Amino acid sequence: MPDLLFELFSEEIPARMQGRAAEDLKKLVTDKLVDAGLVYDGATAFATPRRLALAVQGIPARQPDLREEKKGPRVGAPDKAIEGFLKSAGLASIDQATVQKDPKKGDFYVALVEKPGRPAIEVLAEILPLVVRTFPWPKSMRWGSGRLTWVRPLHSIVATFGPETEDPDIVPFTVDHITAGDTTRGHRFLSPGSFRVKHHDDYVEKLLQAKVVLDPARRRDIILHEAKQLAFAQGLELVEDQGLLEEVAGLVEWPVVLMGSFDPAFLKIPDEVIRSTIRANQKCFVVRRSSSPLPGASFSPLPGGERSMARGSATAGEGGPPSTSAPPHPALRADLSGAASPRDQGRGEGSLAPHFILVSNTEATDGGKAIVAGNERVIRARLSDAKFFYETDLSTKLEDRLKKFDQIVFHEKLGTQAERIARIERLAVELAPLVGADVEKVRRAAKLCKADLLTEVVGEFPELQGLMGKYYALAQGEDASVAAACEEHYKPQGPADRVPTDPVSIAVALADKLDTLVGFWAIDEKPTGSKDPYALRRAALGVIRIVLENGLRLGLVSISDVHLGVMAGLVPAIHASSATRAGKSVDARDKPAHDGLTKDLLAFFADRLKVQLREQGARHDLVDAVFALEGQDDLVKIVRRVEALAKFLDTEDGKNLLAGVKRATNILRIEEKRDGIRYAGAVDAALLREDAERALARAVDTARTEAEAAVVREDFSAAMAAVATLRPVVDAFFDAVTVNADDAAVRANRLRLLDGIRAATLAVADFSRIEG
């Protein structure tokens, strides 16, 4: 079956857009092929800085013929309706239609429409230009006198279609004066000439000869492997950076890895500042000292052996067996005589070395000396700036910067950053005894934790906020826990980020996140389904992870309620009118307003906890069942109860009891709705007629007492075991007793007995919220 090769060759496409563009190209073309009845075998999309390419295998040579019945008007319909039907069905006269009888609706005309399939190349000639004209670039431009908009000026289009064993045809179409053909170009500098291509394999091979590695995954593999090899040869270790690797692979078509160096005096700057400077400004990798053997030790080369073989496969990992006799990479021949020896710098293993690794897009005749020298000049200047910023920052103490926060607004309704820091400090001091932290250290850490936001380094590299606060705190002699809290109070910032474990850091981190949550809840700036501009979901998940992973026993409602009262006294917007509850404007200092806000916030925590536990395999309905109980705001206790409930429901006793409780609850709900009253209260023993109901009454009292006592001890397994004893007596009750007895008093008593089942199980969870 024929294959399609489609390439769009342009000026350099921004690296950040390439991956999405390749996926969009594949989806747009293949979706239209399927819509046209051309079901293909497979499709692969590629992107380089100067081209988007798509290979679709196994496309039918032509569309299948279509036969369909087209229903027309009733027999005897007006002439206009008949004429419209004939025109839409392509019939010359009504005699060409058949009459279909319908005993209910009457006879009506039916036309058998036969639509022969077209050659696939004709369909492609319609699909491909439409894809080009409607391609969804985030940003696009128009150039010259043309009307086409594209991310960068589009130079040529390759569109070939045909079987692998034959020379393909060119798909005939033109887009904005660019006619599709079978000619493309290679590397801008190393092979600037044009050449003809046929099919995918021929295309990949000729591109490789023209110094273009088409597959971005292959370029990433080459860069990563050769960077590691080059670092290893110098007794160093590459500091891997997946985001930078993705970006650099999108900047080059023929990656050449080189190593440069910088003045070891810059190593006095914190490693993270060096890394951010080199990464942000020159897209280069940094290296660190390693305990691995120095040059001379063997290093396993990339599968495929020598350089040409390593680049010769479109799929990572293909090629011949590993070869230790491969020619050296050009970068290994680069002159590094001016670089300081890694052994002579006197820094410990794991610290940064005064070298960097860059990726060039060309093989220079001088082995890359000029390229390395140019990058060294820029990096030297950038590091000089960073060193100046760092030393300037050290000259001013953190607390001396705090007065500037009086002029910086955190949020128009929540006051200045200085006011927010005061709130965090106050809440952190309240939390300190609860998490086992030293109060004075917590007070100091909370006061200084945001000060680095006003430093020069953080102004240049915002991603270093917190970390630089730690360095500056240590430099001015602060306690190690205080310094650590300056960094760790932002954590965790995502599911992969670590959770603070030092008590001082825990107190400040919780205070920071809870102040944010309570504050934005109070001014009714809660996240919606599609928007969360203040990252409140992340803050809530951060609180949950800190509490659970450190096993903290905190009452979130009480803490939030107290802090809301503090905020109501300090923040004018909250003091005046923080929210509207039940259609009435209320003051945040009022108890009803507190209750509404904190309950709403607790529900938000419940939703986030469900997300957290669901990722760990827990059932969301069990979280609902536990959160439904009054006063459930101790996250550790909730999780333990959910775990015990899940284990209980996996047993036969648990499943059968759940069914019995649901039956009892459903009967109660129906009867209470019909009678308009709630059947609750003590059961009258004198009205118990059957042995089964007397046994159930005794079992309910015993189970409830034992379960509640076990919950107080936080022995949730024992609580589940106590509730499990109800299973046989509940089954026996429903088998032997008719709840809706003729005697109204007996019926009401039996309904109260069912309510006793519900009340007994509420000691552990609200079973009505459990699915199944």
C-alpha cells in the first residue's frame, strides 16, 4: 500500500513549539484521512529547527466506494419537495427512486446513492493544503506579499505518495505560491544544497548524509550520551537537566557537544546561581566533580559504535554492537589546555567544577575552539554580573530589607507583603508548639523567610527564591534551622518535590500556605474548575503532604478559624465584609461567617485529599464517608480511618454489612420522606415482637458502645470489628421481620431500630456515601 511523506521546510521553529507542532501535524492529517475513509497502518511525526515532517504508512490507493440509501419525501408530496430530493440524491427523475412502504407513516421515496471512491492522491491534494493553511501555531507571521501565516517563513513543501517499491508521485497542490514537490535541503551550513527524496527511509538516510538528525529523541540521546562521555573523560559528571535537554535538542539539527571552562574564582558563588546563569543565558549544561575514574578508564559508548552509526538510526538504540575503538568525538580533541584541572580546585566531590558543556549545530574546522571561546566570553560576563549581584546582596542583612515590604502590595484586599509576613509570623508561632518547634526560631524564620525576594540575585533568577534566602541567612550567622526554613517554607511545590521535615520549616511552611488559603477564601477568590491564579490547589496539597508525611495531629478547622479571626482584625477588606453566606452580607468576625468559611475550606481540603489518596490507590468515596462525620479535620486520623475502612470493606463481613446498612438507610429515607418525620431516638423494648428484632437491638447497643470506645482510642481496626458483629443479626432481621407492620407503634419502633443501625455505623463512617 502507498505511503505519504510530508515535509514543511521553513526558517527556525522555536524549540518550545516543536513537540506540540509535530503532534498537531500528525493529528490533523490522520484525522482527515480517517474522515475521508482512508484508514492507514501507522504514522510518525518529527520536528527539527527547520522542518516538520510526517510519514504515514499503509494508506489505501483509493477511497472505498460508498452505497447509501437516502430517504426522501412521502409519495404524493409537493413538487418542490420532490425536486429538492432529486437534486440532493443526484437523480434525473423520480422514476429512478424506489418506494418504501411504512404501515404507520405511509409510503415514501428512497434513493440508492452510489458514490465511487476517488484516488487517495486526489484526496491528499485537498487535505494537505488545508492543513497548512489552518495549522494551529501559538504565534504566526506573514511575510513578503503572501497571505499565508506560519510560525516562520515557509520555504518549501515535500509531499510524495506511492508504494515503497516504486518511485512515488508528487501530491499536486500549491499553498501561497509554494508548490509541493520532492526536493528538500539539509543542514544550513554543513550541507546547504538541495536534493530529491522519495519515501521515509530514503528521506531519513539522505537527511543524515546532509547532516540532519531528523528524530528529536535521537538528538536528545546523542546530546546526553556525548555530554556524559565528554564529562567523564575529564573526571567529571554531567548535571542532567531534562528541560534544558529538550530545549537544546530543538535548537540543533546536527548536535556537536563541546566543553568550555570559566574562572574557578566564580565558584565562590552558590552552585545554583552558576547553574541558573549558564542555563538561562547560554543554554549550556554544568558539570560537577565525580568519584568516577579519571581519563583512561573505559566508558561504554552509545549503542551503534562510532559517531556515524550513532546518528544513522532513526530509532534510539538501533545499530551494531558497542565498539570501544570508535573514533573520538571532535569535542574530545578540543583544546582544553586553558581550563583549570578539576583536581586542583580544592572543592569536594559533588560540587560544581569550573567547566560547562555546550551543544553546537555545526562541526567547525578548528574543532570548536572559536565556538567554545565565544561561549566562554559570554559566560564570563554573565557570571561576573551574578558575582556582583551576590556580593552586593551579602552587604545588606535580610532584616534590613524588610521595611521595603511596607510599599509592596501582596493583594489589594489582603494588604501589603509586610502585613502578610506579620500574619505568617503570628500563625507560625501558634503552630510551633503543635509541631514541636522552637518558638523563637520559628518567629525569626517567619520574619526573614520572604526577605530574599528583594535581593538582586532573586530579581534576576526568580526560580532561586527561598534558596538564596537560606544562603544569605547562613552568611549572616543565622541558626541552621532558621536558614533552612527560608528555603523550605515554599515546599512542596509539586508532587515530586520534597516535604520539609525540620520542625521550624514545617511551622513556617504551614503558616505560609494556610495564610494564603484562609485569606483568599475570606475574600471569595477561590479556584474555579478552569482557573487557579493563586495556586490554591497546590497550597492545599502542600499542607496535606506536610501533615501526612510528618504525622502531624492538627485540627485544620480550629487553626483556620483562629487565623480567620486574626485576619478579620488586621485586613480592612475582611473586616468590612468578607463574604456573603446564604444571600446575606456578614462580617468575618461573626461566628456564623467563620463556620461557613472554614467548612467550605475543609471541603476543599477533602477534595484535594481525595486527589492525593486516589493517586495512591484509595477510593474517593471512602474519603467522603469519613469526611461526612462531624469534626473530621485531623488528616492523619482521617487517612488511618480510610485505610481501616478499605480493609474492612474488602472482607465478606464488610461487603454484606454495607449491603444491609444501605438497605436499612434506603427504607428509612423512603419512610421518613413519606411521613415527614425523622425516626430517631431510643427503641422501646416493650414493642419488640420478634426474636430477630430483640437480638438486633441488643447487638446495635453493644456494637455502638464498643465502636465509639475504639474510635476514642484510635483503634480503627477494633471499631470495624465491633461494627462487623452486626452483619449476621442485620441479615437475620431482614429475613424474619417486616418493617412496615400494621401496628403503627410497632412500625415506628422498628424504623427507630433501623436508625440505630445507621447510628452505630456512623461511629466509623457514613456508609450511605460508600458506593457499591
